[in-house]
Amino acid sequence: MLRFDVFDKFAEEYDRWFDSHIFAYQSEVYAIRRFIPDNGTGIEIGIGTGRFSVRFGIKSGVEPSEGMAAIGCSRGIDVCISQAEQLPYNNEQFDFALIVTTLCFVDNPMLVLNEARRILKPDGQIIIGIIDKETQIGKTYESMKVSNKFYNNATFYSTQDVIELLQKVNFSQIQICQTIFSNQDTMKVPDIVKDGSGEGVFVVLSAIKLK
């Protein structure tokens, strides 16, 4: 299968994960919400089925998988079928950009961050959610890649990897939080959100575009 064929074929299965793992999903939402600005126009890069955009009032985004994009559109989001490395938007168009578990699927994460920087206004904000490969649960994800159809072609990154990428493309004022410290399959309540990284498998980084 090509990289995005699996997301087209199993888009509904992918989307159902958020319902069957509702407390993990809520944990991720709570962590991301720490950094979502109160005002401004946002975009999600790698919108998937729109599960995060709808929670934060984001009205538009890009997604390469037509199957995933169709579900996102059904949630009232204006989804453009496009690669993250070549965004179909004007320079300095958005106040903030959200990228959740997308960097692990792209061929060139630095190019994606450069594109995000291009479409952000001066002092615009980028918010990135990742699966931290250096955490205990992240190492489990890494070991399961071969047997997981969605993560089979993923390249997971550490928090430090993403910090260095952000610095290389001229983002600053980096803030970090983390969540999901327990098994997502057996969670009974959402996990807490803590500052920093190194423990929680889901890490959110926020940074500001340098002029």
C-alpha cells in the first residue's frame, strides 16, 4: 500500500479509535488546549478526521487522505486535499497552526515546519502534538510498528528532536506539556497534564514564529 492508502481504506476504523479510547482522546485535548489561543484564525495541518479541529473551533485544514478528509468535511470543516509539505495558502494568513501526530507521517518534517511558518502571521503560534519515542509507552509504540497498519510507516520523534527542528526554522519561546502516563486501552479517567516531557507519551509543544 502507498503511505496514505491505509488511511483511505480504514478511515472509519481510525476515527472510531477516539470513541473506544475516549479518556486518552480527552487527555490529548486537555494538553493541546493549554496552548490554543483565545482569539485568532487557526488551521490544522494533517487534520485527519477532524477530531481535534472541532474541539478548538478550527474551521479549515489540509489532509492528504481523501477518506479521512471526507469524515472531517462531514464535521463541518473545510478540508483541502493536500500534502503538508506544500500548503495551498497565502503567506502570513493564519494566527496559529495545529499539527497533531502528523510529523511522524511526513517525508520532510523540516519542510512542513517551514511551510507552517510561511503561512503564519508575524508572532504566529505553532502547536505540535507528538508521540514521544523516548518515553516508556513511546518505545512500545515503536516496537508495535510492524503489526500496526496505521503506524507501520511512521517515524516517531523525541521531544528534543522537535525542539531542534523548531529552532532550525526560527521558532522561539518553546513551551511543553505532556500527558498519557498509563495504558490507553485501560484508562478509566483522563490522565493529568504536566509541564515538560519525559514521562507522558503524548507531548505538546508550542512555539512562536520569529520575525
